[in-house]
Amino acid sequence: MRNITLSKAVNEALAEEMRLDSTVILMGEDVAEAGTPFKVTSGLVEEFGTTRVIDTPISEPGFTGLAVGAAMTGLRPVVDIMFGDFLFLIMDQLCNQAAKTHYMSGGKLTVPMVVRTNMGATRRSAAQHSQSLHALVAHIPGIKVAMPSSAYEAKGLMKTAIRDNNPVIIFEDKLMYQDKAPVPEQEYLIPFGAAHILREGSDITLVATSSMVQVAQAAALHLAEQGVSAEVIDPRTIAPLDEETILTSVKKTSRAIVIDEGHQSYGVTAEIAARIAEKAFYHLDAPVQRLGAMDVPIPFSPALEDLTVPTPDDVVARALMAMRGELFHAL
Amino acid sequence: MAKPAQKNSDAYLHMYRQMVKIRVFEDSANELYLTAKMPGLTHMYSGQEAVAVGICEALETRDKITSTHRGHGHCVAKGANFKQMFCELLGKDEGYCHGKGGSMHIADQANGNLGANAIVGGSAGIATGAALTAKTLGTGDVAVCFFGDGALGQGLLYECMNMAALWDLPVIYACENNLYGEYTHVSEMAAGALMDRASAFGIEGHEVDGQDVLAVNELSQQLVARARNGEGPFFMLLNTYRYHGHHVGDINRAYYRSKEEETFWKETRDPITNFGDWLVTEKLASFDELQALHAEIKTEAKAAVNYALSAAYPAVEDVTEHVFAETV
């Protein structure tokens, strides 16, 4: 199988869906000739023209609002939000309008739109271009949230998102755009709400999202060298969340660490850990642990920024403590 | 009244009927509130009927509108029926949104009403997006974005007007200046001339007497036809007045506007009274015929209210329905 970058995988997903369905349009800042700063959408305007690949003014709430109205009336817009940090600008259109329209209208109106944006620190982009804000939108009923962990995942999840009849937001880790992975030539979709078990294990479950899947996989290798068998699970979508796969795994391993790049407090790690504690408590041999980004604005200095996100070493240390039955209340 | 375009008397009487329907609907809704039969609050459209009716009578069913928290008038004018509207106001299952939306979120997609919106200015994107769909798919539909003077403070509106102008979208921004955003006069909230907001984007703007249904309708017909022809977007500033407070519970209003002002508008500028007088003067209807029409609509409203009062609430299991649409 060929290896392609995550950037190319997203580009292919967009192009394939635009070829299949003439109501799919792409809109955002510099998505046409510029192909976005990350060059993800390069070539699309040449194939589909400026009617379907629309460069917008720097007006995130405005063009997201247009997408909501367009989705309600027959188009399937994919909105490009250049940096995930700009989510704060579109919160009303996304959370008060798009997310609630189907429910508020008693099922009469639908909003089949995709917001594709990014996340991830350690790119030396400082506090307003480095956040991982997926927990904010996952909190809102009516929005689906996908978090691809590789090029393969990014393509399959994007295609599913475009065909979904609801608002979907996809967070791509901006540090992974050039990461290559095997991606089939033939068409495939990845269903939402179906977690992927990347590695089977018997001692501890590592639930990880997006780029943290790589962190968990690296940790699992180190742990294996020390005789600890880790199971690695990628939920793929955090809304909907495949709770069953996670709980089944934890009931088997009796230990769990949840790793995610959002801020740790009130975040995705807290949510998944709480569900494990609620529904698999009597199967646990150790407290469920969370590893999220530090609760600080992402600092610019490399010396500080790298401290803020979980690393394989962090995961290994926590896992070994869990295996040894050490108490965690001092952490 | 403005000099009328060529129309037959049926069209005039239909406009009159639509305005009376809105007034009677609002009086009935107010009564439901005052007698504690309605959950929550609602915002009355009374006084502004000529705006919604003058514009919506120029639209076809397939054309789209977006509405506001003060949206009952737009909803009626776009073709909604009393029964489903009252059911929605009372949170009943037979309401337009199965009781899940309520007064501030009624949507009637079959008639092209994409919904009222409880965020001031919040539907500017939706209306403009509907116009983007119309242009992209070549449907020939026109979208009208209703909003009040209060929304002139929202940045979203200007972002959307900018894109509509850049892309020649078939959308009409209908600014209903009823003089008050909530409890504050427009002069305290909007700097500069209101019409300049349109010209800043190169959008053709028109100011019109929002109490004169014929003037509103004549202008709307021209602008809708031109928007359908690809000449949009347009901006309409409709000068009007809100008879009630910001919402039904806003009873003591002396701190922000005088009784004299309210009386002036109600007694000299009422859009229904003035249009009725004109119909009689032009011998298009008799006074008795108009009175009979009022009585008929009041009877219809009473029946719809009684129906809604005894209608069933949604089933408890419906609370989790419609969070997500099904994907086939």
C-alpha cells in the first residue's frame, strides 16, 4: 500500500467527496489558490472552480454563519478554520446555531456541515495558535467531534463527516500534516463512534486521541520492554464516544490512563476517566489517571512549551506506578 | 398611503388580512401570558405588521426568510397557521417544532421560514448562506434577513453584508428600526447614519415608511425581482414602532419612552387602521367587511388557542429525539 501524508489524505477525501456530490463546497480563508497555510487544499480550486472552493474574507463568524444557512438549504459546506484557536470566534454560529437547529426545529431542519480545523502545541506558535479546544465543542449536544490520529484515519473520518447530516468538527493535529501512513487507493470510510484498538494488551489500557495515539504507542513499546502489556485505544471520535470498547478493555486490564492534548481540567481526559470510574469501578486495580496539556496558556519559549504536553516518558512513568500499586494522590 | 402598484382588490385584502392576523395572534399570545397559561416570555410584533406583510407578500413560498426573537409576525406573514403556532408557544407536540423551539425558535421550513433566532443578529449568516445556496445551485430563490435596529451593533451582520456584496448574493437585509433595542433608544446605540451601513459595502439601500404596507410592498416587489435577477444584495431600512415593551413582561416603560410617544404611534401611525381607511376610501372594501374580517380572525384565533391549550405535550421520550439527524 502507498504511503501518503495526512495533508494529502485530507485533500483526497475532499476531492473524492466533491466529485461524488456537487453540493459539497469548501470555504475559508485562503483555501483556493493558496491551498491554506498548510497546503492541505492545494489543487482543489483548479478542479472545482471558485464557485465551490471559496476564498472568504477574514471573518470566521460570518463565513461559518453562511455555511450554517447554506447547509440548511441544500449545500454541504466544509468550513476551514485556519487555526483551532479561532474556534472561540465562531462559537455562536457553531454552538448556538448549527448544533441546535435540528433539535430546536423539532427535526425539520438539518445542518450537514463540516468544520475542519486543527490543534496541537510544540510548533512554537504561542498561546493563540497552539490550543487543542475539542473539549469545548464536545460539550455541546448536537455536534460530532472527530480526531484523526493518522493519514488513514484523517481520510476515512473526513469522508464520513462530509456525508453526515449533522455539524461535524474535525481536529487535525497540525504537527502531523507531513506524517505519512499507508492509505489504500480504493475508497473507504471510517464510521463514527467506533474506537480502534491499535495494540492489544492485558495489563493497562491507554486511551489516547489524535497525536497522543503516537505517544501512547511509543509508551507501549517501552512498557513492553519492561514486561508491561499495554492496550492502546484510539476513540477516533469523542462525540459520539465508543464507551463500550473502552470499558471492555479496562475490565480486562483493570488499569487505565487517558491521554489527550486538551487542557487537563474539565477536559476529554476527565470525561473518559469519569465514565470508566462510573462503569468499571469494581474492575479497577488502580485509580484511572489523566494526562492532558498543563493548565497554562501555551508558552512560546521551546524550553517551556515542551513541558506542557504529555510525552511517552510521562505515560510510562504513570503506567509503572499503576502497575506497582503506588498511590497517586501526591501527583 | 403610498401610490399603489397595479393590484387587484383581492391582493390588497389579503395584505390587510395578514396584518390583522398578526395583530390578533399577538393579542392572543399576550392574553395567554397575562393569564399565566403560557410558559416563559414572548416578544410582541404588534405595530410592525406592515413590515412583515409588505415584504412577505412580495415573496414566493420557496423564498427563504430568517426571523428574530420578535418573530411571530414574520412567521404568520410567510404563511404559518395559528394552530401550529399556538401549539409551539405552549410547548405542545403539535407545534411547528414539536414544542422544542417555542416562541423564539419557530421554524416553518415548508413555507421557507428558516427560523426565528434568539441571538440578536444571529441569523445574518443563515440568511446570507441561504442566498449562497440559491446562487450556487441556481435556484432563483431570494432570502430575506429580518433584524431589528438592535442587531446593528453586531459584527456578524457586517461580516455577512460584506460577503453578500462581494459575491452578489440574492439576499435582502431588512432592518426594522422600531426605535428600541430592548430598553434603549437606537440613538444611544448606533453611531452615524443607519443607511451608511449599507453604502459602506456598496449595497444599494432604501429607506421606507414601515407603517405603510403599500410602500413596503411596492419596494419589496422591485427588490425581490432584482435580487432574483442577480442584482442583489439590498438593504432596507424600515421605520416602524413596537407597541409593547421588549417582551410581554416589560410593563413599566416610562424610564425609556413616554406614554405620549406610544399614543402618537398607535393613534396616528397604526398600519392596520391606516390601510383599512385607505381600503374604504378607495372603495376596495366596506367598513363592515373589514369589521367582519376582524371578527372572523378573532374566532379563528380563539379556536386555535383552545385547541393548543388542550393539545398534548411531547412524550417524555422525545427529550432525546432530534439531537442528531439520521444519516442514511
